[in-house]
Amino acid sequence: MKRFFQFVFDFLRASFSGGIFFWGWMLFLSFFIMLWVYGEYVQIANGMIVTGLNDQVSWGFYLANFVFMVGVAAAAVTVVFPAYVYKHKELHKIVVLGEMLAIAAVVMCLLFVTAHMGRPDRLWHIFPVIGIFNWPHAMLTWDVLVLTGYLALNIIGGFYYLYKKYTGKPVNKLFYLSIVYIAIVWALSIHTVTAFLINTMPARPMWFHSMMPIKFITTAFAAGPSLIIIVFLLVRKFTPMKIADEAFHLLSQIVVWCLGIALFLTLSEIVTELYPSTEHSLGLQYLMFGHHGLDALVPFFWTAMALMISSFILLLIPRVRKNLLLLPFICLAVFVGIYIEKGMALMIPGVIPTPIGEFAEYFPTHIEFMIVGGVWAIGFFVLTVLIKGAVGVMLGDVRYKEQASHRVQGEQANAVAT
Amino acid sequence: MISYRLFAPLMGLSLLAASPNPVSGEADLEGKQCFESRKDLSQVQQREIKPGVTNIKCSPTTGGVLYWGDPFDGTIPMGDMPVEADYSHEEAVVKPREPQIDRNKLLTICSMACHNGEYVPYPENKLARPLTMHKDIVPDAMQLKHGKQAIWCLDCHHAATRTKLIDNYGNEVSFNQPQILCGKCHGQVYRSWRDGIHGKRIGMWDKGGKKRWWVCTECHNPHDVQQGERNSGFAQLDPEPAPILPKGMLNTDHERGHGQDHGGTTH
Amino acid sequence: MSSQINKQNNHNSRAKDVSRRDFLRKAGTYSAASLTGAAMLLSPRPARATKNVTWAEHFQKNYRLMTDEEKEEAIERLVKRYSEEFGKKVNVNDTPAIDGVLFGYALNIQKCIGCRRCVKACVAENNQSRGDKQQIEWIRVMRLEKGKFSEEDRDNSGYPQDFGIQVGGNAYKPAGVVLEGQHYYEADKVPEKDAFYLPMQCMQCEKPPCVKVCPVRTTYRDPDGIVVIDYNWCIGCRMCIGACPYWARRFNWGEPDLPAADMNPDTHYLGNRPRMKGVVEKCTFCIQRTRKGRWTGCVEVCPVGARKLGNLLDPDSDVRKILATKKVFRLRADLNTYPKFFYFMN
């Protein structure tokens, strides 16, 4: 047990040691985290009236970010999947970093959901046994299940691997691989269930189509690896850890194909909705063209489309795709494009017009921006901490130093037993 | 006799001047005057019926009654009806119409001053003819907005006893039971009313529960049921204010754009 | 049957109300401690509800799972809190569903004149938040525009012009009737000639999608067919608002603004008792009235008698007679929610 505490201590020490850049970055994030604390305080004290939400648009910025981050979390599988199923050597080494990303993303998801709740003080009502968990009827309970399960799988899988690496002991393959394979399937489930959360409501015709899960997954597998590419390039630049070019080539290939499919699905949706132009397509029409002068979302939609289409075309060119100087910028464009398209451009026109046809525009307030920005800062904070620690362990800088051999031997025996 | 003839209208007019309520009832000391269904013809005075409870709550914007503290306040038994219906085994009450019509002592004056059987002679027949009086109620008697010129005053009003209405056999019908009169022609509506489908009831919904029934003239103006081009059967009312605009909306211009483009198409 | 009970209840509460006031009036002159109580009686706005919520209220169970004693305790707590906040004796009923009753509603769309009086009556009865900051109305009346087909739009004013017209010039115009309702119409007088009106509220579906999506079962269908909400159990996730095809549910974005003087003290636990911020609410067919036999506020107030409520299990009820004899439809029947709110025509 002492060794485990030593691991946590060493891990965190590695996480929180760094130069001026590191501390500047952490300070920068802390500033936004302070804003988040303030925003949450104001929202809890006054109620959600401090947001721009209303009865017409009751789901907004928080859930838009939630849906997007579930995708990023699920995208960790794009690293894990080829690494283990296709025995891709380069990705194999950095698979733990993907898991760390997933942990940070799920933490963000949970914070976004909490921010969306009107009564976070009553969260315990949803816990089984002490509350009522309306499972299997309520889709939200499925989402709670898969998200917490996914968080647990990634924490167990990731830190089990790091801990073994830290202590220099061999990994129990049966245990570790079962966790990994379960996590692969589970990652798909978190995004599928999140899609079911909103597409099982015929009251909202814009969401009510069976393409939602696959569209979620493809956009996730475009945006997620884009972020992973950026993060890994930063890791390669700022840490001594080596990540081969090959890994980036594979990831960028995943991005381009998933982005292509996502665009294709978007096109299908637009044709299906706009060709007959029924009342059910009013949401999409509002998103794309506005409605009698209400056009808050129109520039966002076309920006997202421009970003996604242009980066898709660029990524199709092998020379561009393999240019690691250009790649992060294209990845950023993909990420931002999908963030808009799958965030606000999915959530808001889904609830505009209301089921009885009322159009009301939605503008997030500064409190919402504070909370959303703060959660992103928390996400990056957690990610930085996790990745710095993990990289330290992977490089062997952080490892268990034997102090009293007889005690270690006893614990070794324990470790083997587990 | 001549002196009486001159005296009676004067007495009637003096009664009119001395009537306690002004014609267009504004708020007075006792409480607001509100209307139930027909503005000015279903007025209720707000007052306390129990400590802290008023007989009605009124809309501050339109003066319409919003809430009955006691739904049976000021009602009388509906009385026997010649048919078997729900109210035969339920306690059914109505609000008497006569006080509404008589609120400016009109009904009293009618029978005393003019229609006392002497001053205004009975017409020889029921044929329509221009009226010199009552133009406030029926502006153009030759174009009565009820029955498409097929009926006239004395098809409904008792020729001799002007405080009463009349049924098909010439029997008197009280102003409090106009349904007996209206049912003469509007049989289907009358049946529907008896079933509780047409018209309005308040009080207890449950079987056997006490109900206050609204009678025809509480909602409809028998002298103008057509209500012009709308032909809706109801006089126009002031609507209650629209909901407050949702956050983020400055106006409702987009709702009014129906005559213009829809969607992204041009034409 | 229950009218007598109702009256007696009211009578008792009024008597208590008076005695309490007297006590406060007398005591207020002597003790400083009761000054706060007197101030509450005088203050036009209630104290912030959350301040007085006890720990016990925070940790109470879902209403449906409470034992009778727990229900009694929960209601006692609420009566105490509300009475202090609003400076009057507040009743919180827990009248259960009446045996043999399934509530149904019928609205005569031909009669509705769009006066919105039902909307305001509902607010007066059901203690919704009001005022500029947060206005909650459970009924929404839509104005649907009628219009004429035009001769000049008939022939060549559509598009495209070549090789025959595909979309006629009368499309996208208020010809016949426009599907998009106007929610914020402000007419000088109603009814208007070229419009009709469609009021909407909770349809009390037999298969309510809102209940299915609620992760904590705070909203459920009671045996008399009313879909109710335990406001103390709601976590404010607003899944139900997303799932409702009739836009019947409202959310308390901030602390409700309910002036003490306007507060209706005759309440039901699952109905019109004052809500707190962060929870969802909606029409309950005035459960505090209907379960005691009285018609809902909207039925009573409609100046044209367009609204009807009755027992669907009683063949003699007005609603059943309407279903039997009139042309009836429900909104969005394609969604299989089986509303118990019917629209009909003469």
C-alpha cells in the first residue's frame, strides 16, 4: 500500500514540476477555473435565470459542450483500437496518453451535466438505492451508467498500466487486455447512448433520425484524433518522449475518413430535410438560413461547414496530411468546425422552434461563458497533470526506488497475487 | 288618465337617475365591478364573502372575472325543466338574469313607465316595423341581427308583460330561463346545452355535484347573435396581455412575416 | 359529494387563519421576537423560499415512496414553511386519486375566442411565478391566421416559371390557414375575423414521454390519469421539457416571484403549492380542485364555455358525451402519446 501512495506522490510530483512555461500555463488555466468557481456560485445562488436559457430554449451551451466532449472522450478509442486490435506498434506506446485524454474529457462531461442541472444539490436522487434510478426506462440513466463506467475503465486501465510500469513489474495481460477490449466497446457505447439521449424524442424533429449515433461517432472520431494529434505534437515538442511520425499518419488518416463520412452524413441530412421542406425541417432551415430575420446561428453553421470541408479537402492530399507542421493547424480547424457543428449547431436548432412552433433565439450569458470556459480549463488542467505524470512514468523518469528490500519483496508477492 | 301617462315616464326617468350603479360600472368603494362573460351584462361586484376570501378575483387588465371564491354566490335554483337531463338529479343553480337587466332599473321602468298596458299600445301583429325607442339595444329593428329577418321582437318578448319572454304557446318565460325560449328554434344546441356540451358550467364536475349553469344570454347577445362578419356568436372582448417575450427576443416581428418568404426559397 | 368536505376544510383553515392573525397582532405589540412574524404578514413579497427549507425537507424521499406518516410529516413541514413565508394559513392537501375517475378534457376549438383569460386564471389559481423577471404560464394560446387565396397568385406567379409551375403563388402565404401560430398576438379585440385560436397546455397523456425520460421518476402518472411532479424530488435536468411534444412544461429558472397577497392558499402537494427554483412544473388539471370535485380554473373561467372537463369512465359525463357525439381530434396523434385532452367542434 505504501508503494501505491509513493506512486501517487511521485506521479503528482512529476505532474507539477516544470519550467516557466508550465507554471504560466497552469496559472493561465487557474484564472479560468476561478471564473468557473464564481460562475457556478452565481448560478447556484440565483438559479439558472442567470443563463440565457428559457422555456423555449431549455437546453443550451452546457449540453452542447457535453455532447461534444463525450465525443472527445470516446475518441480515445481511436488510439486504443488500432494499437490492440491491429497490433499497431507505434500507437501501442502512447495508448496510455489516449486514456488520460479520455479521463479528462469525461470529467469535463460530468461538470457540464452538473452545470446544466437545475438542482445539483439533489444529484443524490439519481443514485441507486438511496434515490431512484429510472433504469432502463430513462435514457439519461443509461448515459450515467456508460459515462461513469467509461471513466472507471479508463482510470483502472490507464493507471494499472502506469503503476506496473512505475514499479517495473510485468503487466497482467489477461486483466489489462480485458479492460482494454471492454473499454473499446464501451467507448462506442458512450457516444451511441448520448446520441440516443437526444434522438429518441420525436418532439424534436431535427434530432429524430437514426443517423444520429453514427454521425456522433464519425464526428467524434474526427474531432477526437485531431485533438490527440495536437496534444501528441505538443508532448513530442515539450517532453523528451518520442512519438513516431507513423502514429500521426495513422491518426490523420482516421481524421480524414471520419470527417469525410461525417460530411457525407450531414449532406444526406440536409437533402432529406430540405428537399420536401416539411414543418419538421424548420430547425435545420433556421440553422442554415435563419427564419424571418432570426439568424443568430447562420454564420456559425457556414463557418463550421467551411472549416470542415476545406480541411477535408486539404487532408485528402497526402503531402499536406503528412506535413507535421501544417497538420496541427488543419486539426485545429477540424476541431473547431466540429465543435460548432456538433455543439451549438446541433443543440440549439434542435429546440428551435419549440414543439409548438415558437421561434426564440438563444444567446449564452457571460455566466455561461465563464462556466463553460472554466470547465474547459479544468479539463486542460487535468489533462496536463495526467499527461505530464504519465509521460514521466513512460519515460522511466518516475519509477519506484527500492528502499528496504525485504518490505518490497513482500509487496511484490502481493502484487503478483493480484 | 292623460296626466298619469305623462307622469309615468317621468317617474321612470327619475328612477333611472337615482339608480345606485352608474351605467358603466367603474370601481367604487365596495370593490371592483367585473364581468363574467358578457361585458356590462354579467357584472359582479367584488366583495368579501369570508374573511380573506372575495367572491371573485378579477383581471387587472380587462376586468374579467378570473376566479370564483364561491361559484354559487348569488345564484338561485335553476327551476324545473320539462326534460330529463343531468340536472334532474343534481343540484343545478343559475344566476338570475333579471338583476342584470334591471341593474339600471330598466326592467322595473319598462313595466311601470311605458309597457304598462296603456302607454304603448299592443301592436296589431308581430310584423317588423321601425322602432322609435330601444335603439341602444337594437339600432335597426328592420335589420335585427338575429334570425335573418325571419323573427322579430315579439317572437321572443311577451307582448303584454314586457318583463317576460314568451314560449311557443304564448306562456310567459322568465328572463332567468331564456333557454326555454331559445330552445324553441335552437333545438340541437339546447340538447347539447342540457348535456353540458354547449355552454358553460362552474362548480363541481363530479356526478351529483352542485353546478351553476350559465344560461344563453349570459354569453350571447340575443339582439346581435351574428356579431357582424365574424359571425362568431360572441361579442368581442379585450384580450388579456400576451406573454412576456422570452429572453433574447426583442420583438415578435418574425411572427408577423407570414405574407413574406418562408424558408430559403424565392418566388 | 366532496363539495361539503371542501367547504369544511376551507372553513377550518379560515378560522385558524383568523386566530393566528389575532394572536400575532396582540403578541406583536409586546414581544420583539414576533415582530419578524408581523413583518412577514405585512411584507408584500414572500421571503426567499430556500432560506427556510429545513434539512428534513432536503432529505425527504420521493413522494410516491413515502409512508403515510412520512407524507404527513412532509406536508406539515410545508404548511409551516409556506404559512410563514406568505403570512397566511396555507393548506397543502394530499388528496389521492378518486376511485373510478379518469380525467379527460375537451376544448371546443370552434368556440375559443383567444381572450387568454384561461391563461391568467390558471396563474391566479396555481401560484406560478409572475412579473417581468420570470413569468410562467401553463397555457399558451396560439393565433392561427386565416387568409384568402388570391386570383393573381393562381396562374403565373409561382416558381420556376419555365416548363410549368412547380410551387404555386399561394404557397407560403396565409392562404387558407398558416401552420405557424402566433404566440404573442396583441389584438385590440378578440375574436378577430381572420384568425382562430388554439390553446394548448399539458395533455395528460396516457403514455407520457416526459415520464419515460425522467431519470429519477419525479414525474409520474397518477391513477386518475393526471401526470404529476414531486417538486421536491426533481433534479432539474429538463429531459422532460425536451421530450414533451406539446411544450407543456415550464422550468423555474430563478426563485419564483409570487406576491404573498396573490398566493392561493388552497394547495395540493402535487399541484399548485409554491415551487422552488430549479424544478419543472406544468398543468395538473388543477389537481387541488378536481380531486375534490371542483372544475379546474380554466374550465370555470372560459367566457365562452369552450372548455370541458369530466370523468372519462362515466358515460354520462360531458366529456364522454362529446367524444360520443362530436368531431374530436387530439394534437400530434401520430406520436402515440394518447393525450386525454381532446379538441372538438360543434
